[in-house]
Amino acid sequence: MKYKKRKRVNIPNLITCIVFFGILIFMAVMTIALPKKDFLEMENDYAEKFPELSAKAVFNRSYMNKMESYISDHFAGRISWIKGRTVLETSLGKKERNGIYILDDRLVEKISEPDMTSVDKAIAAINKFADGLDIPVFAMIVPTSAEIYSDELPENAPNADQKKFIEYVYRNLGRSVNTIDVYQTMMSNRDDYIYYRTDHHWTTKGAYLAYSAAGKKMGYVPVPIDLFDIEHAGRDFIGTFYSKTLYDGVERDTIDFYHNSEGEKATEVSITESFGEEPEVFDSMYFREYLGVKDKYSSFLGTNKPIVTIKADNDGGKLLVVKDSYAHCFAPFLTEHYSEITLVDLRYINISLSKVIDIDEYDQVLILYNASSFMTDTDIRKLGY
Amino acid sequence: MVFSSLTFLYYFLPIVLIVYILIPNKINVPLGGERVLVVPARNLLILLTGFFFYAWGEPFYVIIMLFSTMIDYTAGRMMHKYDDNPKIRTICLIISVCMNIGLLAVFKYSDFIFHTINSVFGTDITNPVILVNRAINDIYDFGLSENSVALPIGISFYTFQSMSYTIDLYLRKIDVQKSFIGFTSYVTLFPQIVAGPIVRYEDVAAEIEERKVNIGGISEGIAKFSKGLAKKVLLANNIGIIWTEVKAMDPAHISAATAWLGILAFTFQIYFDFSGYSDMAVGLGKMLGFNFPKNFDHPYLSKSVSEFWRRWHITLGTWFREYVYIPLGGNRKGMAKTLRNLLIVWGLTGLWHGASWNFVIWGLYYGILIIIERVGWGKLLEKLPSGISMLYTFLAAVFGWVLFDTDTLGGAWQYIKAMFGAGGTLYDSTSAYMLASNALIYIICIFASTDIFTRLTEFFKKKKKRIYAYTVPAAVACVLLLCTSYLVDASYNPFLYFRF
């Protein structure tokens, strides 16, 4: 046999191979071995299931696409990987991620210029709706945190001017709509905890201030704040802005419930999930089971549903609220003054409103949206049908 | 499957490579008695994994690749068998070339051809390929596109590669490949099948027969692959987001600065994406024991457009030179023919990049610039300070990219006007924010387009061997971790070559 000269193995080359394949194999094995979650809390979505193999799924490539999503959804340490990326980017001075601006002590949404033709359709629909009614119609467009803290945005950062936008909407709403201006209210209380730092909603405090401001126009005397017992019901709330950035640099939020110290007025909450079915009835406006999960804001009247009716123990009138989710922590204050409050979410109603609601039963209508959702909404125009 | 995906990186790659390393080049299977069956194990593995890799993205059209491979293989064998019969050899060549060009015509250009015919003659002829797709879908739901012809991934690359084999065989530059596995493994070699480089058979002929797989080659390949991965995932994807944003804006209302920032972003995106992809391919080839030709050589440092095209997508330029320009007579048949040949080559180069007039004009634009350089401008460029000639070439490329990545000629013209202030302003808050929030990525891209990093690594490789040797694994680990964190949250990871 020939003597074979054995070449000395180059150590750094060997290290390169070990590092490279080590990382790949370790992560691949961990991904397979770790227990799988069915639900991705951060995305608020179900994780991809392991795809089933079939000829059809292979040919239309859904098998491959699903397999790639499966690997990505269940990749070992997924959240930590994404957080790592955010930490890296923010430390390199990047102040924007996934449509969210990262400010010093809060996250705010990057709001692009609205499509005004679409907005005009919504305005026209509200006008048409109000003109056809004999009862007072109120409109409240609430600025979001991106507007109130716009001075803290990075220089020149694109951000639609919500003040101008709200003024535009109010100017174009007809005489049959009473507009309620809460811009100044929010602005002058900006140092207070009126918006969540990690979520797109306003806090209960923010909603209380708007409720107080609306009293004059809507005809009630707001309950003074010191009559409420404030319960810090949900600690460590991390909202939708957090999910989009996974940025840990801002303080987590707290969900507060404001309980009237003289006792709650609400007696019954009934929620219609789909038409034709009997509504489900609850005895509280607070859905405490949500305090234990990520989506803590839903502890206010649950997630968005087509129709929510709150009955309250007082001799006030009946109020119809056409709303987005900003109304959920606002509605509890209304139970102080109205005997029945019906919240309708037009995004989930695909038939004429008059078919699901008998408008003649009501004494007042409130249209309550935040400016950001009003800008992009395409469902308000259903009011005009 | 693309290289910059978790599926490829964490599953396909390690599994294939480990099996590949563990098995020998050839396995001798005794068949009893004296007879031994030599199984080219590694080539077989390359073939099978190549099909799997390709079918992951093209589960139906993988049969076209198989079909073209069989024709070219057979054509090769026939040419060899009838070595002394020029007629048969010529027929074999014609069959192979027509089949490959035909596949491109059907799958890449038919929509474009019928669209052009319909708009010129005002007719409404449906592309027969679509009718065939519909008929096939009726038999079984293969999910083929019924409205437009979907371009099979990488078809422009593998048809060109196969043709390099039959043409070179006809010209007697190479030997026949008798093994079907050997030939098919060349075509399906997964590192280069979807986005190049266009490896000519000649380049790897020897390595298909016998190649060395060792730690040195693998680690060199890992380093090259990691470099490419970083270019694609960290640079191209990040700067590409800016171009996507600008492209979505109305060019009639953007400031000149925004237009420039946008097209510069694309200028860097396409370079880092494409050269990153090539680096990954070269690196993967190295791991498998192949030496692919270089595809990019810091093209943005070129001092003339002619030089730019010797440094950009080098393997494509070589292909057109070898198989179109030189056979047409090149520059040896007088000025008029040379000009004609240049225009043909550049028109075709443009068309190769995609079936639309923008690409043809883009190719001819370069053809004309190169002709102008030939007739004297080039001589002048050499005399200019190199900074100026580099700037000229870079700007020529930037304007080229406008043609390349706006979908219509009208759109390109609109965009070029915006770059000169037709949007009304030179500079506005949009561009200010875009620059401020992305300054770092632009700076990194500018530096990474120069040869500074290459020179630095060469310096360390020669002068500081130990430092270099241990920096490599550290850099590989960093790149892998960083890229993974970007890929896990893959909100933006486009594949730019779907039109090639």
C-alpha cells in the first residue's frame, strides 16, 4: 500500500465549518423539537399547521408555501430573533419599524395621507343619514397619539395632519350633525396618561376626558372623576404597536376600569354575533378573562362585534353609537346617563342598518371614530344606503 | 426555493451537504462475477436534489427542464456517434438550439409577442399557450395560469447553459458527456439553476467527472456564501424597501431628491441582490467541489460602459460574446457589420432580461453607449480623471435602471423627468426624512460597492494570516445570526429574477 501523506487539518477552516453547520443544525433541530404553539399572540393569528401532502397541494404550490410559513411560524426562538433585529435597528438610529414610529417613551402609528375621495363618501353618507332623522346626531372624531405627540416624531417624518383632517370632516358635515371637538381636550391633557404607549387605543382616562367634554353638547352633566374608584385591572398590557415592533424600550401599559363608587349602572350587556341568532347576555361590561391574555383591551365589552347593547339602571334616553373600538372604553361612562346604549360596528354589518336596528326607538345618535380609522374606513358609507 | 429562505438555509442545505460529504464520488456496486456497476453517487445526489429544489418552485414546469435536458443530452450523444457526418451533427445542433430558443419563445416571449401583434393590428388573438394551459387544467387541476403565461423559474439560465454544451460540442471545444446522470447533474446543479451564474459546460466539464470535496473548499464556500447572503438579506432587502416606497409614489408629484434617492436605492438593490445571489451560488458550488466563474467584479467602479458590462453579470456577457457576437463575425468584418452585431447582441441582451419593450430599449441604450465609446468617446474617457469617468459610467447605469424597473416607457420618461425636478420641487420633507432615516444603509451600500472590503480581506489574507483565519468563522456566525433575524420576520424578501 502506498503511504498516504496526511494533510494537517486547517483549524480555522474546521471552525468555520463547525460554526456554520452547528448553527444551522442546532436551529433546525430545535425548531422540530420544541413544542408548537397553535396561536401566535403577537400577530393575533393562528400559526400555520403542518401541511398535508397531496398531489393537488403540491401542484398549486400551496404545500410548499404552507411548509415555508410553518417553518417560519414555528422557528425556534422566533420572537427573540425578531426582537434582536429591532434592538439592532433602533440602536443604529432607526426610528421606524413596520409602520410604527419609535419615540422616546411611546410607540405611535405612522399615518399616511388619507384618500380624500373615500373620506368624502363617508362624510356624504353621514350627512344623508342625519338628514333623514328627526333625532340629534353627534359626531366625535378622536385624534390618535400620533397627532397629540407629533412634536416628538423624527424630523420630517411623514405623518398625516389629523387636526386639519378633523377640521375638514367637521366643516363638511352638514347642519344636522353636531360635531364634538375633543382635539383641544386631548392636546391640553397630553402630559396625562390618555393614550396607551404600546397600543393604538386611548386609555380610560382619555375616554373619560372626551366623555366630560361631550356632556355639554349631548346634554348630560358628567360624573366628576373623584366619584370613580379606579381599578388597575390589567398590568403589563402590551398592545398592537408592540406586536408590530417587538420593541421593549417603552414602558408597558395598564388597563384601568373606572367604577362609579355609588355602584355600576349597567345591568345587562347583550352581544349579537350574527343576525338571526339570539344575542348572548352578560351581566358586566368588563370581560375579565381578557385580562389574562395579550389582547387586554378587549376586556372592555369584548372584541369588535356587530351589535352590542348595554342596558343601564337610570331614566335617561336611548343612544345609538356608530363606532370603532375607541367606543369600547368610552361606553361605560355613558351608562351613567342613558338607559340603553347600542353600539353598532359597521365593519361587521353587511345588510342595511335599518334591517337590524329600529332607529325610531332611539333618542340620540353618536358617531364615534378615531381619526386614523375614519381616514381609511370604507364601511361608514353604509349609513347612506 | 430561494437561498435566502429559512427552508433552504436550515433544512435543504445542511441535509444535502452532509449526505453529499458522507458519500463518495462514485460507488462500485458488484453485480456478481467481474461486472461492477459504477454509480456516480454524488452526481446522482446533485441530480435528485436539483430536481427537488427546482420542483419546490416549479412543480409542474420541472418537466420542461427534464425535456430540454433529454433533448440536449441526446443531441450530444448523436453528434458524437456520427462524428464524421457533418450533416447529422448540424441537424443535432439545430434541433437543440431551436428547442431551447423555442422554449424561451413559448414560455417567456409568447405573451409579449401576442400582445404586440394585438396592439399593432388591433386584433384579439389569445396566446395559444394559455389555451393549452386551460386544456391541461381541465384534465387535472395543475393550477397553471390561465390568464398569462407564467415564466418558469430560471428558464433563461438553464436553456442558455444547455445550449453552451451542444454548441461547444459542435465546435469540438469539449468532449461528449456520455453519462445521462453526469449531464443532467450539470443542468440541475441547484446552486446555479434559478439565477445563475450562467455556467458553461466547458467551465465545469472536468469537475463533473471528478472533484475534490474537502474542509478547505467547504469553508471557502461557506465564507463566500455568507458574503452573498449578507449582501442579499442585509443590504439589498433593506435598501430595496426605499425603492418600493418611491416606486409607489406618483412621479408627477415627487421631488427630484426623492426620485434620485429612489433610483439610487434600486441601483444598489439590484447589484447587491444579483451579485449576492451569484456569490451564494459560487459559494455553494465551492462546497460541492465546483469552481464557478466569477459573475460580478465591482461593476460600479467601471470607467466606461464597455468596462461596466465586462464587470456586470460577466457570465451573460461571455455567453453572448461566445455564441452570438463572435459567430456573427464580431468586429472583424468592417465597421458596418460590427455596429450591426453590437446592436443585435445588445437588443438580445435587453430582451433576455424580460419580455417587454423597456428591456429591449434598455439593451439598445447600452449598445448605443458602447458604440459611441468605440468610435472615440472611449479614448477620451481614458484621458479624463478616473473620478469623472467613473461618475459618468455610474450615472449611465442609474439611468439604465430607470428604464429597467419602470414598467412602461412612458413611466420611465415620467420618472426621468422627476429626477430633473418635473415634480415641482428639488427637495422636500419626504426626501429629507428618507435620507435621514436611511443614511446609514446608503453609506454602507456605497462602501460595499467599492473594492475596499475586497482589498482589506486580501491584505489580511496575505499579511495577517492568523487574524484573517479566525475572523472568517466569526464573520460567518454574525452574518448567519443577523440574516436569520431578518428572515424570520420576512416582511420584505423579493425574488427579482422572475422575469429573466
